[in-house]
Amino acid sequence: MILWESYDKNEAYIFLLLLIAYTTLLILPKKLPYPLTILFLIWGFASATLFDFTIGGGMLDYYKVNDSNQYELTDLLSYFLFATFSYFFVYFYHVFQINKKLFIPYILGWTIIVLLMEKLSTIMGVTHYQNGYKLHFSLVVFLVVQTTTALFFELIKSKYKKTEPAP
């Protein structure tokens, strides 16, 4: 792993988003117990890593992240950014008390948000598509990840009734 090939707007963008995301995470009222917070941060990190190493690298190699195909520190840090997206997805799912009627609109709303964030990431030089990959291909990935995340949270809620943090 290298630090970075060159420090420019994509690294600054990742550092800025990390600062905003983790500051927001710390400022928001605690609505989920600490173990669930950690679980969904890890879930977001793991799902981003899984898709990045299967679609973004390896035999498919549909995109490179940041300045090169070498693994950079900011590549790793971007996974911590995806961790917060997972947390915020579950946090607001819980706060807004998403039910069966709102499930699909909630997933679609977040899909639009993450597609816009990915578009911004391409503009900022974080993501560089290659081998014929297009932004709209990510739609399927985001729908799968978010639906799975919501269903996983529903499973946790059904098994463990205590989803509010201790006072």
C-alpha cells in the first residue's frame, strides 16, 4: 500500500467527507445501542470492501479508485466513509420507523442519494470507470446492498426488541 500517488482533489475530498460524516455521526442523538452502531459501521465497511474487490478489482476491474490501480491509503479510508453511509441508512430507517409501505420508497431514495454521491466522486476523481463500466451499473449494487442492509436490520429488530440505547 502506498500513501498516495499524488495528493490532489480526490484525497482532499475523501478527507473532507470523512470529517463531515464522522462529525455528524458523533453529533446526532444516539438512537441505536452502541453494539448496533458498531455492527452497521462494520457492515458498511465490509460490503464496500466486498464489492470493491470483486467489481472494482480482480478479474472484472471495472473501475479504479483514486489516482492509480495501486492500493492507496485513501482507498482504505474510503471504506470508512462507506461505513458511515451504512450507519446513517440504518439510523434514519430506525428514526423514521420505516414500515412495509415505506420500505421500497426508502430504498429508492437512498439509491438516488448514493448514485449522486458516486457521480460526485467521479467528478472529484475518486472513481474512474474503465472496461465499459457506467454509473447506472451501480444501481443494481446499491439496490442489493441497501435492501440487504434493511432486511438485516429488520431481522435484528425481530430477534432483539431492544433497539434503543440505554439512558
